[in-house]
Amino acid sequence: MSTSNSIFTFIFELSNAKKLVERSFFHPPRSRKLIVPKHISRNFKVDEILISNKSVVTVQPASTTTYTHILFFHGGAYLLEGSTMHWKIVETIASKARCRVSYIDYPLAPENTYTQTFEMVQQSYEKLTNDYPTDKFMLMGDSAGGGLALAFAQKLRIEIAVIQPIKIILFSPWLDLSMQHPEIKKQELVDKILPLQGLIHAGIQYSGGDDIHNYLLSPINGKLEGLGETHVFYGTHELFYPDCKRLKQLTQDYRNFTFQEFADMQHDWVVFPIPEAKQAIEMAVDFITKESRTL
């Protein structure tokens, strides 16, 4: 574990970050509109469209790009807006993989439920695949965005969509909104960021009272075979660790899933300015740019 990560973990514990995060879950702040960071607008070609009154921002390097096109879903327990840390991931992936990345500013709870979220995501996907007919599409998300990415991939598979995502990249994904894994209580002692009760509240808000075991809400319960190549990154000190291990067990006979476990990492460490985040992003870029295996 790097010194940087040790410092961040100490700061999270000292500042009682878990309590601050929980407070934001119960009173999520809102902006008037999505703001694309100025340096991204300067350094990349940026196209923004509105889908269901929400932004879809496509970022691509000014010079030659590949035909890879990633849909990115930010984390935030389905309650919080994306942050500059999420834009940093978009910027780094687009630059290093020389690809298009579309940032999906999907509808959030409690103003919306998963029904409105999936409607907007579906419309966004259909619009992008129509506007970029030669692109090869992938899905990427962190935390709740990782859960959304996996659930949407399952939905496309079930509906036999004409264009299927060829790869899926999940960082610290929220896989089960029920938070009922027997090891989670013990795991809460080492996670210095995620509040268990706050997440349970977030899941209820996002579900709108529907069954949280539905794969659209808890994709660990969905059909996992036959998806595009999926690479899952997770840390051993995050609340979602037990469910990520469970996903690994469920898919151990499937060639389409690979996993990368990072020791001592807090939840969503890939958004922090630490060496382990750089390592994970570089591994993700390698996964994005390598040729797909034949499943």
C-alpha cells in the first residue's frame, strides 16, 4: 500500500468521512446543469446533446481516434451528481485509449427512480449507436455507475439488442442493493467511506419501492453468461468487497469475466490521486485497447 493511500485512509477516518457521505445521501446537493470542465473543452472535441432533459457529453481527442466508444456512468449511490474526479477518469481514458467517451448524466433519485434512469440510458445508447454506426461500444462505471453499467448490459442481452457492448469495465461496482451479504457488517469496520445505513436508504430511494433483488437494481442477481468481456476492479477494504468476491465465485466458469483485486484499497480508490489509481486505470486502458477474445 502506497504512502499516499495510507494518508487518504487516515484523513477519511479522522474527518469521519462516512458520516459526511451519509449526510449527503439524505440531502443530496443539486446543480442547475452539467458543467464540462473548461480544460476538457479546450483539449478535446466535445459534443453535448440532451436526452430526457439530461446531458450526454461525448469527449474525444482532437487527433485521430480509434472506433472504440465508451459510455461512462459515474458513481454516487444513484443519489449524487458526478464530480471532477469522474471527469478525470473520462479525460484519462479518452486520452490514453485514443477513444470516444460519452459521459451519461443519468437521472438521479430521489427525484427519479431506476425506471426513469433506464429509460434515459436506453435512449442515450440508441442515439449514440445511431450517430456513430461504425463504433464499437463499451460500458464503464464506478460504484453505483458500475452497477448500472452491468445491469444495462444484461438488459441489452435479454432484449437481444442489435448492437451489444463488446466490453464492460467496472470499478468498485455496487452489485446488490440489499446489502445483505453476511460479511458486510464486518467489512464496515475497514471501509472508511461508505455508510451501510446510508446505502440502504439510497437503494430504497432508487428502487421506488420495487423489489431490490430485481437484476436492474442488483445486477449480481441477473444473467451473467454471454455478456461482453467484463473486467472488475475492487479493493479489499471497501464495503462492496464481499459482493465482488461473490460475483467472482458466480462467474468462475465464465471466460467473459476477469477480476483485479487491490489489497487495502478503500471504496472507489480509482478516483483518488494515488499510485494504485493510476495502476488500475492503466490496466483498464490495456483491457480496452487489446483485441477481444472469441467467447
